[in-house]
Amino acid sequence: MEQLLYASEIVVNGLMTGVMYALVALGFVLIYKASGVFNYAQGVMALFAAMTLVGIQQGQVPFAHLINALTGTHVSHFGWNVPAVLAIALTAVVMVLLAIAIQKLVLQHLVGQEPIILFMATIGLAYFLEGLGDVMWGADVKTLDVGLPQGISDAAEALTARLTGYGFFIDRLDIWAAVIATALVAALVAFSQYTKQGRAMRAVADDHQAALSVGISLRFIWIMVWSIAGFVALVAGIMWGTKSGVQFSLSLIALKALPVLMLGGFTSIPGAIVGGLIIGVGEKLFEYFVGPMIGGATETWFAYVLALGFLVFRPQGLFGERIIERV
Amino acid sequence: MTLRFASLVAAAVMAAAPAMADLVVPNYSYRTGPYAANGTQYADGFNDYFTLLNERDGGIGGQKVLTPECETAYNTEKGVECYESLKGQNQLVVAPLSTGITYQLIPKVSADKVTLYTPGLGRTSSKNGAAFEWVFNAPANYWDGASVAIKYLLDQNGGSLEGKKIALVYHNSAYGKEPIRTLQELSKKHGFTLTELPVDAPGQEQKSQWLQIRRDKPDYVLMWGWGVMNAAAIQEAANIRFPMENFIGIWWSGGEVDVEPAGAGANGYKSLTFNGVGMDYPVYDDLKKHVIDTGKASQDGQYVGSAVYSRGLYAAVVIAEAIRKAQELAGTPEVNAEQVRAGFEALDITEARMAELGLPDFGQPIKLSCANHGGDGHARIQQWDATAKKWTLISDWIAPDAEVLDPLIAEDSEAYVKEAGITPRCN
Amino acid sequence: MIYREAGDFKTTYQADSQTFPLRLDRLGYYALLAVAFLVIPFVVSDYWATSVLVPFLIYAIAALGLNILVGYGGQVSLGTGGFMAVGAYATYKLTTAFPDVSILVHVIVSGLITALVGMLFGLPSLRIKGFYLAVATLAAQFFLIWLFNKVPWFYNYSASGQITMPERTVLGQIVTGPATPAWVKYIVCLTFAVSLAWLARNLTRGTVGRKWMAIRDMDIAAEIIGVNPLQAKISAFAVSSFFVGIAGSLFFAVYLGAAEVGESFGINKSFLVLFMVIIGGLGSIFGSFAGAAFLVLLPVFLKNVLVGGFGWPTDLAAHIELMIVGALIVFFLIVEPHGLAQLWRLTKEKLRLWPFPH
């Protein structure tokens, strides 16, 4: 009985963790769906967005270190603090500008190239953004605080204690993440189903050439998709940054999103969510039941083994499009 | 243009070769990569102390100290590249702040005859100078740390840990696994149960581990973490409302950057330390006058006085004292790497000497010998005060349990002796 | 004018299928080999040999191996780091268990062991394709690292889990361990790199290579014309892993001398080698070397220029270095999407027509 309760606590927490993974995976899916690009830089974009947010919030002078090194001055802060909401809005603007820059400087020159080449361009982008973020805002750990609560939720603990006799641990940040992720997905689905731009985006995802021939501007759509992905990166950055501070390792959360993507399918938004949930629950349960027997720290590889298990039966991911190959 | 560039490159490759008379103590720093936040502060403290010596005293024994910096990014390959490139500059001491790089360099320094100094990190058994001629890890090592933590807990529990549960949350790497053997021995001796909870690098996601801690309710949690893992663990501990005063980290889990992200939740968190904290030491007056106010501080002195900065400064202090000793022994201010090794081996930093340096009670007395390259291994406990945002020392120096550690060190260094095929010295 | 053949007068099949059809190329190649083997070992400084050339050659071997899989076989792999670890740990276990057998034999046997492991993790490729296949190799990557970290048998029960290479000699000359002269490390790695490149070249232009390429271009079509996909895919995994295993073995035994699995063979290594392959050029032997050179030499070069030349703070230099590497990758892609190898091919084409391009 106790085992069962513990296991269900783990399932609940696994689901919550899954949502956090899915947030990162969403950004990948959006870009892949619309442009067929596997965006390696998504994790770095999350880091960059979080750094920019903290920088704006705390009134840091961008490129302070570079300016100081070149001119011998000692600037660091403007001396003001920007409210969180405004800072998020400003960061979103920065992400849109970034999307425009990426489109103008990189993607525009690579139209019609093979996927592996576009993938590689995003590798270059990842290197560049990582360096840029550090030069702009410095490499120290930053505390990100936009007012999201953190820590055990008393209400949930009391409720489960009353129902089952054992108070579950649920992190308030995770609850917020779940709410935000749901809102985000709902907004994305509504956008792509009911707006003109959204439909255009789906048309582009379906067939570039056909979309072009009915007068859809590829350039605009790509900028839009990258902006949205930048915004999703910002949300993921806020969530993970609140959890463990903003620093280089934040970009490595992309590794957590990879098995989610492969399990859910690269082209499906619901796939990212469901994939995230399956991975979250699966790895936590495995660590709980099997982990102690074989020495623990199994989560990193078990996520991939789990995804592999699913893929053997559905090679295009759970929700991926089945591609019919003809000779 | 091309020519100018080519000559520039040529100049770069030749690098700014120092005048042979200068003392070269390179700073193997990492200000980028996953551990940049901690590495930066350490490197600043290291640089600033040597800058102080140069500015105030004109170096050591009249010889300026150069600290050419080399970025390792905590990456072993880059660390080796740094080592090879600095070898040509006649480096006297190698002090990489990385256990991984240390293991790479242990065989190399013995072949190249350069001293490797790893305060509070690296290979623990290098305390045994008989086996590790060129490696020094004074004043304390990981096994000392594990033992001191348990000793402290014994004190807290009136001398007995019988039946207590202790969990170890560790970085799943060579570094994090260091204390396990010691803790296992200690658990046998003192009758507590030990649960090992590995966390894979980088360690942002530790929910499983902390859920388990919440279920098992261990009396104490020890942590061997580094980088983002520290901050995430402290945050998770606060999340599950684990009593922070029962959560003790190794010294590398005791920096400001580790506790600050958790905000008020981190209040009461404890960690080991082998150096003093805060700025209530006379040396900081000199530092302010000669280094910070003159704008010569590393990175504008933004981290002066932080816990990790202090540790970097302490490493520099010990190296400077060893060089001074070497000059004394050699009778000349122009010492070479081999003489510096002798200086390390004859090192004797007394309490009076620390006070003279403007750091009274900042570190324990260090007296090294041919057989003892690791000092006494004392450490103290510091506690984080989240409202004042500072560390406070809450215990006196605690000695490790030599009865448990000595056989372990003997065993591990014996393995090294056999593996490397060397004859132990010091007979 | 000089750089071209005067008409196509080949009389034998051998002449027609040789690797360097142009005499100038051939001579250049032999000259390069001669310089690499006979001149460089005598003039190279320790720094250049140990921190630039040796890692370059080892990465080139790894990139060659991965290129066989990705560039010729069309199977994406992100498990290079894990397979390198297999090579390294196999060498360590073998050489500590059988110290009397030559280390060179151990290196090759380690490659073979890695080939077996690679075949095992290559099995899902029969079912899963494209980027999805990366999941199988990623599973290999993380699982292998975890295994070597967790099971003490692999690191001979040492306290910290590090493995250290003991001293070994070949023909009386020390080739591993700290006392190895820099030029010996260089020669050992060069010998392996050249012979493996020769092997790769001959495999890829033979039947096996053609099968791989048929599978890469379209596996269903290949199957219809009689290529056995099981054989072709698994052999690509095996050969590729053999190369990668040797690279890992040399990386540990000759280059580093000691290794910790998570740090030396982590996922970053997998990505790094994949980047080398893509930047150098998929399906090109030269590209593997070019890509390795690009990603090994450029950071060292930039570091020396920015820190040594301009005297910038190391952290700023490191960040700007990242930006420059990133910008260069994008720039090269825009100029030539098919990698450095294609750039080289185009240059040669142009040279061939020079000075009368029309």
C-alpha cells in the first residue's frame, strides 16, 4: 500500500517534470514543423532569453565587459530595475529581433538546402549565441525571479494527506509550469487553427512550394515561426531559470528534450506534450523501482531506451507523420 | 594587411615570453562553461593576491610574480593544452581547479618535474608524499572533508551516530565518488546507515533524489556537488522543507552562487570550509589600498570577499609561502620548479605567520614533510545566513579521523605505486 | 595550365580508378606524406605535437569513422563519445590484463571490440530512420557512460573511477605514459591515421562502399536492386565503430594518459565529432581531416591570437572565440553548403580550367 502511494507520488511528479521537458521540446517542434529545420540552438536560445530577461530586469549594461576591456571604463549597471512584466515583454521583442536577424543573415541564404545543412547552420548559431550571451551579459550565475512561487504546495499536501493518509510533494513551480504550458499549447493550437497567419504557417509546413504558389510569404512565415520559438524558449528559460538559476548549464536542457521529441514525433505539438509526460513518468518510475538495484542515476539513459522501445514499434514517433516512401 | 596579421599571429604563437627572472605561477582558470560561476571567483582571488604581493612588496623576495591565465573551461583536453603551452614558460607551480585535470597531470608533472598543487581537491592519496613526489594537496582533502563532516555530526549528537540515517548526494563523477569509501568505513565504525544518491552532471533535475530523501527522511544529508548541481540541490531541499541545518556540503558546495538562487529557502545551510570567510582580515585593507582602489583587481574586484574568492586567495597564499621557503632554502630569489618543490616540502605556515600575513586564523597551520604532502586536514563548518547574505563560521577547526583515513590513503597510494612502477621515497 | 591532364589517355582500369588521377595531386600527396613522416617529427615542438597535431589526428580518425556511418551509410549517430569510451576502456582492461602483449595489438583489438558493440546498437537502424535513429545511438552514448562509471570492474576498482595508462613500449621505445616523447605520440597517431584513411578510401570505393551509398541514397531502391540492408547497415556500423574505437583507444592511451568517462567521452564529444564530419563534408575522406583540423586548430589559433596577441582577458577571448567559430560555420555554409571538402573540390576544378575558364 505504501509502495503504491509512493509510486503514485512519483507518477504525479513525473508528469510535472514531463511538462517541463515538453516546454523545451515545443520550441523544437514548432521550427521543425514549419521549416524542416532541426534547431540545435533551441537550448541556447532558452539560455539567451533567460540571460536577457535577467539583464534587462536588473538594468545590466549589455557588453559591459567588452566595453570595459576595450576602453578601460568600469561600467556594469544602469542603476535601475525593470518590473518583471515589462522585462518579459522587452525580452520577447529581443527574441523577435533575433528571429529577424536569423532569417536575414542565415536562413535566407540557405533556402532549399538539405535538412542536414540547415541543422548544421543551427549548430553555428548555437556557438554564436552562446558566445554572444556571455559577452553581452557575463558568465556568472544569475538569479531569475519574476515572482513565480516555488516550494512544496501546502494545499496539495493537505489534500492528498486527507485522501490517502500520505501528503504528496508537489512543487508550486511545477503547477505553474503545467498551467502555463497548457495555456501556451492552447494558444498555439488556436493560433494555427483559427488565424490567417496560423493557416499560412500550416500550409508552409505542408508544402513549401505549394504555399509559395498561393502567395504566402515564406520569409514572413519563417520570421514568425522563429519568433514564436524564441518566445517558447523564453518561457522554458524562465521556468528552468527559476528552478536552478541562469547559467551555462541551462542550455543543456535541450538534451532532456531530445528523447521527448523522438518519442512524440518531430512534427506534432501534442506529441511533444504526451512524449514529455511519458518520459517524465517513465524515467522517474524506473529510477524508483530499478535504480536502487543497479546503482542509480539511470535517468539520463533510460529516457532514451524508453523512447527507443516506442520507436521500434512506431518508427516515426507516436504522433509523427507517417511518410510513405516510394521508389 | 596579410603581413601584419601574419606577424601578429607569429607574435601570438611565440606568446609574451616572460623574462626568465620572473616567477611564473600560471592561473589555470575557467571563466566559461558549466562551472564558470565558481571558477571565475576562484581565479580572481588567486590573481589578486599575487597582484597585491607585486604591488605592495615588489613580488616575492624581490622577484615579480607573473600569473599568465589560461582558460580550461573545466575541460581536461583544454587543461592539458594549457599545461603544454605553459611548460615552455618555465612554470613553477600548476594549480588546476579540477579533479579531472589533476588526474591527467599527475603522471605528467612527475615526468616534467613541476609541482602540482591541489588544495582541497584532486587525488586524495597524493597526501602521501612518499608515493606522490610532485603533488601537494594541503591543507585538506576530500576524505578529510568526509571525516570532518561526520565528526561534526558526532559532536552534535553527543558522540554517537548509532542508528542515524545519512544520505550522500553526489556529483556522479570521479570527484563526487571520492568520499564514498571513507563514509562507508565511517558508517561501519559509528553505526549509521549511508544512502548514496548519485546525480548526473549537470544536475538540474534532481527530483527523484529529493523525493527519495523526503520519503526516507534521513537525519542528515551530505553533498558533494559542483556547479549548477549545488544550487539545484539546495533549492530542492528547500522545496521539500528539509531542515537546512542538517544539510552539509563539501567546501566546493559552499559558495555564494550556490545558495543565492534559492533565496530565503537556503537559510541555515551548512558547508565545510578550510579557509576563513568574510572580509574581517587585515589583508583586505592592503588589498583595497594596493589592488582594488588602483583598479588592478581582477574583474574590477566584484567578487572580493566571497567564499570561493577567499579560497582562491588562500591557494595563492600557500603557493607564495612555498616560493618564499624555496628562496630561503636555495639562497637565491631566482628559484626553479625543483626548488619550489623543496619549498613546498619544507613548508611551515604557523599561526603567527598567518597573522603576519594579515590573515589571522584564516587557515590552519600547515607543516609539510617528505611523507606528508597534505597537512593536517582540519576543516570548519560555515553556515549561510540568507537575510544578511553571508557565511558565518560556526565551529572551530575539526580534525579528521586519522585512524580511518590513514589505511585508506596507504592502500590507494600503494595501488598507484604499483601501477606507475615507482619506488616510494622518504625512508 | 600545369594542373590538368592532357587528354584522357588511360589504357588500364587501374589508371582509370586511381585515387589521384592527376600527376600533380599524386606527387603532392606523396610529398605531404613524406613531410609528415620524415620532416615534422624532427622539427616539431612538444607543444605543437601534443596539443595540436596529436588531437587533430585522433579526431580525424574518429571523424573518418563517423563519416563512414553518416556520410557513406546515411545513418545518423550521436554515440561517438560512448563508442570512443568502449575503445578506451577495452585498451585499459586489455593492457592491464595482458601487459606483455604489444600495445598496438591491444589498440586494434579494442577497435574490434568497439565494432561488436557498435553492431549491437546499430540493430535498431533496420527499423528506425533519419533523425529518429539518433535516439538509438544516444541511448548507447548515455548507457555506456553510465556503465563505465558504475561498474568498478571496468576501472579495476580504483577509488575515484579514473583510468590511468601504464607505460608500454614498442620495439624498445616508450609509446604510452608520461615519459613518452612528443614525436613518438605523433608518429603513432599519424601511422594509424594514414593507414585507416587508406583503408577507408579503399572500402568506400569498393563493393561495400557502393552498397552503403546505395542504402544512403534510398534504402528501398537499394533493396530492390539486391543490396541486403541488414548486411549493409550493420557493416557500416561495425566499420565505423572500429575506427571510432581506435580513436578512443589512442585518445586515452597516447594523448591523455588518464581519463574519466563522463568528462572525456561525454555527449559533447559525440556532437563535436559530428560537427567535424558535417563541416568537413559528408562522404569525403579529405573532409574528415579538414573538419577535424577546423575544429581542433581554430580554437587553439584564436586563443593564441586573442589572448597572446591582443592581450585580452581570457574569458572575453573564450566567449568571442565561440562567436567567431559559430559565425565562421554559418559563413562557410552560406558560401559552400557541402562542407570544406566541396570547397576544396571546387578549387581544384577551377585550377584545372585555369587560366582559360571558357
